[in-house]
Amino acid sequence: MAETSRTALPETIDGIIDLLAAEDYLAGRPLATVLFLALRMKRPLFLEGEAGVGKTEVAKVLAKALDRPLIRLQCYEGLDVSSAVYEWNYPAQMLEIRMAEASGVSDRSRLEGDIFSERYLIRRPVLQALQGEPGRAPVFLIDELDRTDEAFEAFLLEVLSDFQVTIPEFGTVKAAEPPIVIVTSNRTREVHDALKRRCLYHWVDYPVAADELAIIRRKVKGCNEQLSRQIVAYVQKLRTIDLFKNPGIAETIDWATALTELDRLALDPETIADTLGTLLKYQEDIARIQGSEGEKLLSEVKAELLAKAG
């Protein structure tokens, strides 16, 4: 089935930028370029960066913009093949074996062929992504790969290079049309070179102030302009000091939303102290900013914004 204009892949880098912007995701040209190439070359895209900078959102927005199914494999420590790829329906297989024995079936090879057939196969995210609908292959998000171990990484090599997976009892399942694969990592550990070689790579950094302000304007519609500028300037300052965990764009959006819900029009020390839990996620960071250092940052932000306005 031919793709409609809704699902057709953009033919230019600017087309990628416009496609994502239509879903309120502001992509810089470097990210748009590597995403364009990944789509054209049918290669997985490996996105690395700090938590909260918008890596996962790329896959979610792309699936929505292209009207493709989104299949998400959320990685975690101890993730194995049975949870990520496939497993057999053992209770149904055992029932089939008992029924075969009761009916006098003695052909072992025939019985094995029956119980290891497709009807007993339970598809997990990897297998679901490979068996997508032709002409509408899914967006396959492998999220936070750095949380898994090297053994699982090694298993993914066949998937990422050949878009197939081998099931010993069943055979090789190969995608009729490769899914759009987005792999993300927060870099809590280094991912092996063998996996990175199979992907195009992009480091997703914190946005510059102008881009972050544009994101707030799109994502938090009711946020006062003065407040938006102060929020962005304050968060940009926070990222320059030695915090345990710098706030990402996701936290900036949360903070702007919270302050808008509280009908604030500008930042003040009391408001900052009361709402820091939406921006910072570690008590040590919150305690530090609630003190004199937070007030000093606010004074610097207001002075700099005043100087720019003048």
C-alpha cells in the first residue's frame, strides 16, 4: 500500500524540522540532519545525552508526526530475551503435549513442530517491531539502553544490523520493512562500540537560551512572557554550577507549568523555594538553591535581563 502524504517520509532536512515543529518539537539542524540521514539510509539512530533533554521525545513525536505505531522497549537492569524479544506460551504447549499423548501421537518431530509454531509464540517489543505492517513500519524506541548489561547489547547486534532475530526453535524472523529505530542512552555507562557502529550517532545537549524560551512558548501556552524569560535565564544559570543533577528541558517545562498554575508573573525567592521540587530532584541541590546562592542567582538573572532590555 502506498504511503499517504501524512505518512510519507520528508525529502529534505528542512522537511524534518517542519515535521517535528508541527508536533511542537523544536529540532536544531544537526539533529534534523542525522535524523534525515537515518531515515534515508534506514539505519538506527543512537541518541545520547543527559536525562531530560528530549531524546525519548524524538521517537514519540516522530511516530505521531508520521502516523506510525510506536513500539517502546524500556530498558532496565536484568532485562532478558523473554521480556524483550519473545517467549513461548508454556502452559498452552504443555496442554498440547498432554492432549497429543492422550490421543496416541508418537511422532516426536511432528509434535515439536506443532508446539513451536507461531500460535504459541508470544511477541515482545523487539519481535513486534520486526513484524510491522508493510508500508507503515513502526517507530521502535529502545529507551535507556545503558541500563541493561553487555549481554543484552550483544543480542541486539543482529537486530540493529540485519533487522532480524533468530529464534532457535522457530527460525529467523526478518522485517519485511525495517522499522525506524531510535536508541537512547543517558550515558550512565559506556555502550559498546559494536552496537554504536551499527547506528548513526548524535549527542543531544541542553538547549541554548533562545531555543529553550521557544520551547516554553510552545509547550506552556499560558506562561507570562516576563516569567518565561526569567525561568529560562535562571535554569541556564543553574546548569553552570556544580549540581548533583542539572535540570533538563523536561524539568524546565514542569517548572514553567507549575508557576503558571500558581498564577505567578515573575520569580521571587519565596516562589523559587516553594517550587524547586518541580525543577530539581535531589535534596542536596534543593537545599543549596534554597539558601543565599539561589537568591544570588536570581539577582544576577534579573540584572542581566534588565541590561538586555535596556
